[in-house]
Amino acid sequence: MDSKLSETRTLQFQWAAHQAANATFADAVLAHYQPGDVVWVQDYHLMLLPALLKLRVPRMKVGWFLHTPFPSSEIYRTLPVREEVLRAVLKADLIGFHTYDYARHFVSACTRILGLEGTPEGVEDAGSLTRVAAFPIGIDPERFAAALERPDVRANTAQLLNRYAGRKVMLGVDRLDVIKGIPQKLLAFEKFLEEHPEWRDKVLLVQIAVPSRTDVPEYRRLRSLVHEIVGRINGHYGTLTHVPIHHLDRQLSFPELAALYAITDVCLVTSLRDGMNLVSYEFVACQADNAGVLVLSEFAGAAQSLGAGAILVNPWNVTDVAAAIGDALTLSDAERRERHRQNYHHIVTHTAQVRRRGGRRVFFSIFFLPLFLFLFSHTLFPSSLLSLSLSLSLSLSLFSTTTSTTPRPGPTPSSPSSTTRTSRPSCEQSTSRRSSTLASPRRRPPRAAAAGFWFWASTRR
């Protein structure tokens, strides 16, 4: 009973601190705010900020984006301050998430807990609509492609290739965080070595664990656990000339990381829950020559984007991950390159640069295309009414073609992605998600969703 009372007091203290921190941010924002500005609030630390800003400047345009997964309503409803947080976030004009699933969970929470109406556009409360959409974050692949041509990166690459010659290299790059699934990854690798003795001196796992929150007891215990597992595996399967795991408790420089990505044969991302995970994107961007295989947790947001080319796994199932390691190491060259092609196509077509060019095409379609077609049709049909009708019809047809996004190619019966164990559909392809009886935010391709936010923000200037 005393421990429960202590937990309640701790929660009350943390809630008061959260409210105070958001109030401080509100004062700072309002000190710099100018009429017409668009305020874009980032992440769960500032979930109360939209309401505080709207309370003082009702006509302020506010957006809020969550960089982590939003839990299902069944989990979220256990939060003691569930209603206060939801109502504060709903004061924003636009709410963004990494994936459609996270947006759907949010709308479901608002529907079940607050009794509000979920619509294809978002959440409606007493006639006021808060728009909810998915805006998947991406990377700048050109930065990584250019880095691979730098002399220092080339030198690092040559050094690593020489050092790891004759062995397959697997890579994990994670913050030392409980959600990243590092212990699960190590246990799966241990099981793989146990079941496949022929690979023990032919494969190497390089695990980069960047220290995080070193003053928190739970993170210190996690670090000790990881070190214990690494020591046990290296002690049992290592030799005088070879250890199966190279573990680093530090962050690599960009040239070092780019070189390591380039020589990697298999990248292991085993997040237990992750908003997006851009390590998978960075790995793909550096694999133009090697065409390495991505083993990706289905609980990472990136699984909805890269699921067609990756081997999706359940990180809680150590046996499943161990089997995926074996599959990844033995894929044919043709299958590896086809998987890489699909993933690389996604990361280079879903960038800020591409979306900006898409926005310019939409601008042309809306403003200049109808005028051009009107003048052209007027020369053929002197009737102003007929030429205007024809130009508008053609404009609408071309506009819909210009703004549509080609769906990411999914697995087909003849494609490499349709092999027996790795043929699980990505979250984006799952038909069960479409059969939900709850009202859900409209599902749009990532590029279209990002372009939608860009238009929303730019038109408020």
C-alpha cells in the first residue's frame, strides 16, 4: 500500500513538472510570436503546449508532431491524465504522426475516451475539426551517396574491408535504449551461432550502442545486461584470432559510420517499438554497390515504408530473428539486389527535395494549366462557354494524374519478397487494417501527406 501511495505522489509530482515545463515553453513562444506565424510543436514532451498557446492567441495556427508511436486506445486509456492530454493536443489545427497506424490509434483514443467523432480527415469536436494525418520522416540520401566518394570515407572503407576480409559483416546501430531491442538482437545472434556452427568463424556482428540517459538506473542496468551477453557470446564462441561480436559504447563520426554502412552485408534493426528508425534508411542509402539485406522489426515505423524489400521479424521471438539472420546471409545475389532496389527507390522518392518539386507541379497545375488549356481550346472552339468547360475538364484530369502517387510495389507471387518465411505482408499492405469499424484518418501516400502539410503551412503565411 505504501508503494502504491508513493507511486501516486510521484505521478502527481511529474504531472505538475510537465505542466510547468509546457507553460515555460508557451511563454517563450509567445515572446517571439508574430501575427501570421505558424507554430510547429515537436513530440510528446510538449503535448500541453497547443492548448496553452490557443488559450492566449486563439487564431494562432498550431501544428503538433509526434516522433514516437502513439499506443492503442486500450493501452492509452490506463493513463491517469488521459483526457487532459488528449484535449490539449486537440487544440492544434493539424496533428502529425509517422505512420497511418499511429494516427489511427490517436483517433481511436479520442473516440473511445472523449466520445468525439472520428472522420476521414481527423477528429471533430462541437463543429471544430482537428486534422490528423501521417507525415513519414525521411533522410537526405544524396548526402550519404556523396559521402561514399570522399577520400576519408574511401580510406575507412578500404581499412574495414581488409580487416573483415573473408567474413560476412552484420551491423546494429542503436541508442542504448530499452526500446531498441539490443538484448533481443544479441540473444538471436547467439541462437544462430548455436544452431549453425559452420558460420561461427565466417560472420561478425558489429554493434554500436550509443550511450543514452546514463544517469537513469534502468539504462545503467541495460548497459550492464548488454555487456554481460556480449561477454558470454564472445567467451563461448570466440577464438584467439576471432570474436563474433565487436561492441562499441560510443558514437561514430559520420565518415566512420558511412564506411561501416557501405561494407555491411546484413543490417539488424530489432526495435521493440520505434517511431520510424532512420538507421534502416541510412543503411539502404549506402548500399548501392553491396546490396546488403535489411532485417527489420515489424514494430518499427520504417516497416510500413521498407517492408517490401526487408525481411520483417518479430524481435520478441528470438527463434524468428535467428532464422531471419540465416535467411539474410544466404540470399542469392539477384534477390538481394531486387530487395535493395525496392527499398532504395522508396528512400530517394520520399525526400523533402522530391516533395518540394511535387509542390511546384501542383502549383503549376492549379494556376497555369487551366489558363493554357483555355487559350488552346478557345482557338479550336470559339464558344467561350465550351472552351472554358473543356479546359476545366482537362485540367482536373491532369491535376489528378500529377498529384497521385504510385503505390510502393509490394510482394508478388514471383518476386523475391514472396518467399515462405519472409512473405509476411508489411503493415501498409495488410487488408485487416482497412476493415476497422472505427472512423480512421484518410490513408494517403507518404509523399502526398507531406505535400499536404507543406501546403497547409505555406498558405497560412
